[in-house]
Amino acid sequence: MRGMRTGRAVVLALCLFASACSAGSNADSSSTTSSTTKVRTDSADVGLAPEPIPDPTTKVPEKDINGITFADVTKAAGLDRDHSTRDQIGEDGMSAAVSVVDIDEDGWPDIFLSRVGDSNSMYRNNGDGTFTDIEVGLGGQNPEFGTGPAVFFDANGDRHVDVYMAAIGAESDRLYMNDGTGFFIDSTAEAGMFQPPPSQLRNGDQVHGLTVGDVNADGNLDLVAVQWDTAVPESAAVAGAQRESSSGDKRFDRAGNICKSTQKFRNEGFSRVPNSSPNRSRLWINNGDGTFRDGTAEWGVKFDQILAFTPVLNDVDGDGRPDLAITGDACTSRLYRNVDGKRFEDVTESAGVGTDENGMGSTFRDIDGDGDPDWLISSISYPTKTGDCPIVSSITGCSGNRLYLNDGDGKFTDATDKFGLRHGWWGWGSAIEDFGNDGNLEVAMANGFSAAEALRPENGDWTQDYFNVFRKDPMRFWVSTKDGYKDAAFQVGLEDFGVGLGLVPVDFNRDGNLDLIMAKSEDPPRLFQNNTPTRGWLDVRLEDAGTPGNSNGIGARVEVTVKAGEEPVVAEISTGGSYESQKLPEMHVGLGKQKSVANIDVYWPGETKAQQLSDVKGNQVITIKREP
């Protein structure tokens, strides 16, 4: 691990239109007490600000953890190579991507790790708990800059997985086609997807989010790519949006949510500032012949109003069409409803979402067991006893994650505090899965943010105190208790500090327990093997021979009824979500002591009638083939 230099350029980006950033300050370091933090301005020490409320120290009862335990097997698996060969500067430090894909179609999950300032790695699963870095032509077009997230999917319907990779620095995103032998060839221009590289190196030009789904029901997978576009807050500031202090002290805000002061401008929209670089976010519509067209305008998605991080396609209103959910910084998260497979309609406000201040990661799962997909958004939390939120910039909030429960009709209710999932510090990737195979869902979250300038008091300002809080964020692993979800990460062996970004659940050794792979900024990844005691499990895959462009059934709704008469476990087949991450297109169900399940109902994309299997044995990966 090298000395972190992530923070300075990122802080400058955050301060583009800040009301209280003093990035050039040379004030002396602050002193701290057990309950307060001294803060500085350019001129002199001016007072004390409350420290954030620390994490609770009470242990979670063992009966709630129910034997879940993890062990770090990164080195033994052969994955202990650093994320980068250089310091992470600016926006680079917000990129550490991981994709899980069966690249050689042997049934074992392989791992693709994108790198910054170095060549990428395609790790083939050897089937014995180890991985081998193999050459497949995906090292990256310019390792000097590096690669962001990658999404693997069949782009041309030839039943071989292809890949779209986001670039870092002065490079263009690329589509690589599989030549049928497992080697990949740059086909960006031929596919009609080439975009010129950024004209200048700056924060805000990078694509951080990719996802695929069939938005127009033509049997081909379309692609959404979103950019963390700093011209968005610049434009909002020029239009008149400005975060104001309500505390009487310009360093702190007691309004509770920075979104309120900018809601009017977000609702009305704003013009892009002159001479800014073009927005690079796109909705790429698959033509079915290996080419794509830009459908952004046609579908009505206003990417240039979103400081975007993570897109997810998921049918949130139950009409059989994938809707588009986008997490965005600076109160720009959006929910778009798919209208008749022809356009998207912004329903953010009417759906009751969009209150997250700094939406980063995004995960959909039926966490309350009512059959509808709920939405977990990771964000920044800085809780204080007084409610003060340091105004580090006009876009940085303190109110934490959001858990929106789906009411069943595409509308949502904020249940963050009811479930106990608000406070995760600086959150990124997340996963909601049954890691204990006991029928209960746990929530894992990667987090952390590194601002190296915070450790240099001779060059710093009072914002150092704020950023220091996030330098060693502990990873989160919430388990369900009678009092809501409680963090048990240390108790289950998930001890990680620093900056974790991408996070994917994967049963890499096929023992029936879901493991976790986390990509880290600069550091090597962490592979946590799940050593929970053996319980029943079932993994469901789909195969649709009649739809070669979507043979994995992405977008299908799967209902698994473990015991007859009980409510089913419900999930949508997807590879998206988390943050800069991709998972396998399969559904994992914990069975506890059960050795079989009563029913599996599959609603293939576009179908209202289920294909049903009964009395299915557990402890297997079952592939359900679509009936003609």
C-alpha cells in the first residue's frame, strides 16, 4: 500500500461551489477532546464542533448472528496484488471495480478486477480455492490511466459473453467482443459506441456506473452508463442553488438535509454551464446485430441533471418492464418508470424517493419479505448529538443511507431508521443476501474515503477533522435482530479498515455459502470466505435458448417457496447493483434445515404466467430452461 493522495483533488472537486471550503488554508492543526473537535478557518481557531457519534460497542447476541463467520483468504486464493502501482489522485480514488463472471463457462465464478494506473486482471477460478490471472485481451487500452467498472454481457447474441469497460483519464470507454475462443477484441467503433476521450484531465469525466437490461423487450440487452459529472453541481450553482447554513455559524448546517435548499432547481432543471465538457452518460439501445444506438434523448433520461454513480434496472412497479434507478451525489438520485417499453418518466418525487444526499451504491432486494423490491442506497453519514453537519461543501451531507420500502405499486416509504441501516459512514458497495442460509437477510457494505491532506496539518484547514473520520471506516455487516439491524462485522470476521468500494457476493468455492469479494482503492482486494456451518441452500440460474441476446433471463422474476403455504423468497435475476460491481445472474436462497423447496415459479421477461417446478432438491445450482 502506498501513501494515499486521493483527497486533495477530490476535495477541490467537492468545493466547486462550496459555501465553506478553505482548501488553501495553512492554519495549525486542531486539538481534540473526547467530545469535541476544534475547527479552523483561514484566519484563526473559531470554536469547537461536536465529534460524530461513535459506533455502539454493544455486541450483537450470538443467536442473531447464528454462526455466520468469515475468514480472509485473499493471499491463499492468489488475489493479493495491489489495485494500483501509483498513488490515487482525485477521482481515481473513487474507482475500484470488481466483476464476477463465468468467463470460461465451466460453472466456476471467475473474477475481473479493474485497475488504476496498471493493467487489469482476469482471474480464472481453478476450482480448488485459488485463481490464476489469465490473458484474454482485457488489460486495458492505456494502463497508465486505468479502467473503471466493467459489465460483462452478450452484446451480439452469439452466446459468448462480451464486455463494456469504462475508462479512467484521457481515454474512451470501450466495448470488447468475445471472438468465440475466450479472447476479446476492441469493437467500440464497429458497434457505434465510440465517444471521444475527455478534452482535459479533471474530476468529473469518469463513468462510475454500468448496468444492462432489456428496456424495450426486444430480447436484446441494452446498456446504461453513468458519469459522475461535476458540471451538474456547477450548473446548479450558477442557476442559483446554494447550500446555506441554518445554524448561525457558516461552518455548520442544522437543516438536516442539503436536498431541501436545491429542490426547486432540481425540479425545474437547469442549463449546463458554458464551455463545460459534454455529459458522457448514455442509454445505449441494442440493435440486435452487435451495434448500438444512443437512446438517451429518445427515452427522456436527463443524465445532464444527475451527478451519477450507480444505475440499476429493476421492475419496481410490477408491470413487467425494467425501471431505471440512478443514485446521484448532491441530491440527484432519480427513479425513472418504464412507460410501455418506449420511454422513461421521472417519478422520483411521486414515488417518495430522492431524499438521499449523496447517493453512491445501490441495491434492490425484498428485505421486508412482501414480494416487492426494496431499495438500499449507500451514502455519507456524520451523526452528531446536536444535529450539526459540517459544511465541507455544498454537496456533502451527513444524513446517511436510505432504505426505501416498496409499497407494492412503485411508491416507497423511508424505513431507514426502522431497520437501523442509516449509519454506515462513507458508504459505497453493498449486498443484501442470506449469508447464514437460515432464511434471514443480512446487509454488507463497503465504505471509507481517504483525503490525504487531512493528515497534513501544515497544509490543511478545519475540514481535516471531517475527512479524518472516514479514513479508517470499518466495513459493515448488519444482521437482523428484534430491534432492527445491528452491525456485527467484527464478530463475524469482516474486519476491514480503509477504502472499500466495489462489493460482490459470490460462492467462489461452490460450497453453498455466499462469500464476499471487495475491491479497495490502492490496496489489494479482500476475499472473505464464508465458513458458516452447513445449512441447506439453493442457487437458481436461468437459460433461455429462444432468446440468444438474453439467454440468462436477466429481468425475470423468480419466486422460491421453501415450505408450502409460506410466503416465497422473491428476487429479480440481475447482474447490477452495489457500486462499480457486477454479480452473477443467479438467485441464492438459504433453506436452513430444509432439504428441498416446495415450488419455484419463474416469470420470464414479458410473461405474466409462471413456469413452475415443484419439489426441487436443495444443495445444488439448478439451471431452469425456458419452456418453448
